[in-house]
Amino acid sequence: MPKIPVYLIEAFITFCQTQNIQAAAIKLGISQPALSKQLMALEQMLPQPIFTFQGRKKVLTAFGEELQVHLQERLMGLQEIIEQAALNHSDPSKSFVRIASRREILDRFADRLKFPGAIQFIESSNSPTIAGILNRTLDFGIVHQVPDSSELVARPLFKDHFMLVIPKRMMKTPPAKTKDLWNELSRLPCICYKKPDEILEQISAANDVSFKNLNVVRVTANYLSVAKLVNAGMGWSAIPTHVSTISSNVHIIPVPLKTFPPRQFYGVFRPELKNAAWLRLLFSDLNSCFEDQK
């Protein structure tokens, strides 16, 4: 027996519920002739007739009545599933959300969220996060680049400003002139966030110093680790201003906006979720977490 299209089953159930071809057609939003053709097409796909006539009235055969009972039971179960899914979608406390970002970003808000639903935090860099949202293995991501895809929505969340952090044991007094400062920094041990450190690379280039000429002695993939190494006097670095573990044993020099503009981070999701109650609540919660970093 051929596979029966869902719209033909819907036409049959609607006719059974109304017991009137005109009323069924109106309910389905189609013409009577169109509905008659659909019912005829369904009957031709079945092994036995489902309709007969009592006078001029179209009625169900015994086979048609049995088919209606079984289909009605299935549809009632489906209706319950649909209603439950709709309830879960509209109630954030019943939602399960998979959120991905870099570890140091997740660490900044994971324990501060008041979101009532269940959350799975997934450590992931930019590209895998965007790919996960596209293939629906992730629900929400925080990235620092706007995805190059019309299938995703990106909303600004927060900005990272940067600062140079220099151990006082390495430099008693930072030179007032920027050129002199960078001439000295290029000779001192440097701590990198990954390699190449794209932030440090851009900041040093803006001051006419090649990243290749920096004296890199340590590389780590976490800004908290960078801060610890700088605090220990092992080298200088450029880190975000939100990192609050800086000791009094270092010089802090803000990176001018003209040298390196704040790095914008975005909340990314699929467009069909934009009206989801859980997403609105999550954004509100995240905005509270990053209120001082707008």
C-alpha cells in the first residue's frame, strides 16, 4: 500500500467530525470539489472502500468507521503531545537550553544566572559554536563575531575593553611616551592568550611593533591563567578589564579606544526562536550579568 499523505488523512478526519462535505471544506479552508477529490484520492489508496451512500448522503462503510476510530485515537495522542510541547516552549521553567561559548566567557556568568530552566553549558570556540547552532545541536551561543549566515540572529550582549598589565618588578615606572613604552615591552617577557594572540597582535601592530618581535615566554588559553602568570611576575600581557584577579604588584595601562576598540560579543540563536519565552528571559538575565560591560 502506498504511503498516504498527511493532508488526505486530515481531510478524512475532518469530514468524519462534521459529517458534512460543505462544513468540512470550510473548516479546512478549501473548496468542496477539492475536498471531494482528496477523499476520492484517499479511498483509491486504501484496500477497501471507506465511503458508501445512504440516498444522496455520503457515509462511512464498516471499514471506514474502523479506520476513523483508530485514526482518532492516534490524533488525540498527537494533540496531547503538541499541547505539552507548546506548554514547555512557553514556560521557561520547563525548558532545557544548551549554551555554548569559550570557557572564560561561561565562567563569567554561569553561576550568576537566575534562569529557571535547565541549562547545559558547553565549552566551545566561535566556529564550532556557530556550526552547532546551525545544525541544532546547540540552542544559544556567545561569540565575538557576527555569523556570516542568514539562518542565524546575533544580538549584542557586552563589550570587552583591554588593558596592558605589567609586573612592577620588570618595570618600575612605565615610560610616558607610547613609543618608549613599546620599545621596552618588546624586550620584556610576554604572556600570550593562545598563539598567535590576536588581541596582542593588533595592539602591538597599532604601536608599530611586530608580534613576531615580542619576547613570548608563556602561552595559555585562559585569561585567568594569563593574569596569574602576570601577577607572579613572569611577564606582561594584554587582558580584558573584567578580569578582577590583578594584584597590586602590577602596572595597569588602559588600551586607548583608537588603538583597539572594545570587542563586541553577541548572543546567537536561530530565528525561529526569537519569540520563545525562554529566550527572552535568558537575554534579560544575561543583560543583568553584563550590565556594567555594555
